[in-house]
Amino acid sequence: MHTQVGIIGAGPAGLMLSHLLHLEGIKSIVLEDRSRGYVENRIRAGVLEQNTVDMLTDSGVGERMKREGMVHHGVELRFGGQGHRIDMYELTGGRAITVYGQHEVVKDLIRTRLDADGQILFEAEAVSVHDLDTSTPKIHFQKDDEDQELTCDVIAGCDGFHGVCRPSIPEGVLTVYERKYPFAWLGILAETPPSSEELIYTYHERGFALHSMRSPELTRLYIQCDPDDDIQDWSDERIWEELHTRLATEEGWALTEGPILEEGRSITPMRSFLVEPMQYGRLFLAGDAAHVVTPTGAKGMNLAVADVRVLAQALAEFYESGRTSLLDRYSETCLHRVWRAQHFSWWMTSMLHRFDDEDVFRHRLQLAELDYVASSQTAAATLAENYVGLPMDYWD
Ligand code: APR
Ligand code: PHB
């Protein structure tokens, strides 16, 4: 089997890349370990920054998002029993976020690719990648219990944090940057209308809590928990009690409860991770395969699609003229945005989580910082411009 660009992984990175390449007249095959049903129903993040919305719209996959996505102009920071609205729209000259589940983006991209006769092989596991430093790299994969080979000009490693691509780069090439945090997020999806029109990020003495949503009927909620917690130990009563306590305000804000859906229940450890460079020979890493950000900044999916936009443009130049100047600079170009998002996500995480119960000084510093962001236009603008996402040409 042969194609121009062999893409491993049908998450937002791999699918968006395949779609953008198709628009440039470049052929690709996507290999995805899981079934179509699995990737289309996996509950993940849900905040699209302005760049992502624009990219989906401009490339013709934004129709359902425009209809069903919820545009938010502001976000709330809550601490000390008070809410403080950050008017992102006002502070950024008219930029906003759209709340639309990552799995909905995945569904839209899969349908668009299949409608255009694009090739996505589901339940096809890439086992290994070869000849990365030649002009004919190869992917060995297994489908229907058969070993197969895909040869291509370029491999795009869009296979997430646990994929095969990053570990296939020879030792000594990559520099790894990593930070683990002493907490995790317990996430739930509840069948109940959101209790607020906008997202609420809360700092509480018992830990972080986030009120988000997926639709007018579905609320998405998170609480900081111990990374070693067993989800079985978190009964529905315990989850709701903790949410009520952490999200409570002095004015008596009310959180509406509803049945918790099993598919949305998860505990996710927090980590910041990235490798430099994001490329080796003819292998290019994109999305979670190259970097993981803490979810507090809502940047994961947005970084994934920003990477592949850069990669698609570089590949368009390569196939048009044979020049590799953009491909050579792929990693450098992406890493400006990636490091900015790493910092923003780390900053939001540091400001909003409970670290060490004994460290009262740190706790007071966090409150002082929250107070500053809530009261200073300048500080709020920093949060706002990062949250809605810096423009695509920001580093040009
Ligand atoms: N062969 C084929 N597919 C693989 C393999 C393999 N060996 N290993 C992993 N995959 C697939 C996974 O099943 C998954 O569907 O690669 C895909 C990677 O997709 P994502 O994890 O969604 O990663 P990405 O596209 O980079 O999107 C990043 O996902 O985890 C969230 O917060 C993160 O929002 C961010 C987004
Ligand atoms: C979500 O809705 O899943 C969500 C929202 C904001 C975040 C992270 C996740 O920062």
C-alpha cells in the first residue's frame, strides 16, 4: 500500500491534517487503532478557540459547529465565594470561544473525509515505523489480524501521547520537558441544563472545580482529586456534595443536579509534557504525540489543529515546488505557540488548584493573583487573549 502522507491517529490532529491535505490535492491514508464508534463517542475536551473555529469554518467543516456550538464571550473566575466575569470579547477586540465537544469535531471531520472518498482505516494499529531518515518511510500496521505495510513520502505522527511515533525517534534526538502535578481531574457529564451561561473556573480551599457544558441539556463538571483516587470511591452523592461545596457563592448560586452519564466519568492525571524538536527525518509529530498541556487552559485540541495547519502548509510547499524550507522549520514554527500554551496552562493550573494544605503562604499568593486578574483590566486581558487564542500569524 502506498500514499503520499501516512497519518497515524484519527484524533483532531490526524483527521484535520488529512482534510487540509485533501484541499491541497495531497493524498493521505489515516490509520486508527480504535473503531469509528469509539473515536466518535470518546468524551474529551470541549472548548474551541477562535483560530480553531475559523479553521473549521474556512476549510468547510464548520457547518454543524456553527449551528450547535455555543459561542461564549466571557468566562467566570470564582473564589472566596464571589464570581468575577472576564469579558474576553471586550478585552480582545471581538474574539470568543465556542463550546463544542472534541468528539463532535471528530465526527464532522470523519464524515467530511469519507464523503470525499478519503481513506481512514479503523481498527488498524500502527505497530512500528521504519526508514524515517530516508525519502521512503514505512509504517507496519495490523488490520484484521494481518500484517501490512504502508509506504509513503512523509509520516505524520498524530497518535497521541501513548502512540508509537515519538518512541521510534532514535535516542538522543529529542529533549523531553515534563512536569507532573500532585492532583488529577475527576470529570462527569450530567444530564441537566447548565447552571450558568458561561464556564466557571473555581478556586476553593478544598480544591479546583470547573462548571462547563456540552449543550443546553448537558453539563460537564470537573473537580480536583487525588491522582491515586479510585473512581469507584466517588459515589454520585460524594461528587455532587463536593461540587456544591466548591462552587457555592455568598449570594447562594444554585447548581442543578442530574443523572451522571457513565461515558463521561473519568479521572485524568495532570501533566505538562513536550519534546523538542517535533520532527525527525520524514516523521513529523503533531498534537498530543508531541505535547500535552494541563486542561486548565483548554488548549489541547486547539494546539493539535494549529500544528497540523503548519504541517499542511509546509507539505503543500513541498509537493508544489520540492522545497523543504517550511518542513525544515515545522518544529520551530509550532513550538512558539506550544510553549506559550504550556505557560498559560501551567499558570491557570497553578493559580486555580490547591497544592499543599500546609503551605499557607502559597495559598495567599494564589488568592492575591486571582484578585489581581479579577480587578485589573491589564491582568484580565492577559488571561483573555490567551484563552481565546493568539492569532495564527502572531509569531510571523
Ligand atoms: N496506531 C493507530 N492509531 C493509534 C495508535 C497506533 N499505534 N496509537 C494511538 N492511536 C490513535 C488513538 O486511538 C487516537 O484516536 O491516535 C489517536 C490520537 O488522537 P488524540 O489522542 O485525540 O490526539 P490528538 O489528535 O493529538 O488530539 C489532541 O486530544 O487528548 C486530547 O486533550 C487532548 O484535546 C487534545 C486532543
Ligand atoms: C470541557 O468542557 O471539557 C473543558 C472546558 C474547559 C477546560 C477544560 C475542559 O479548561
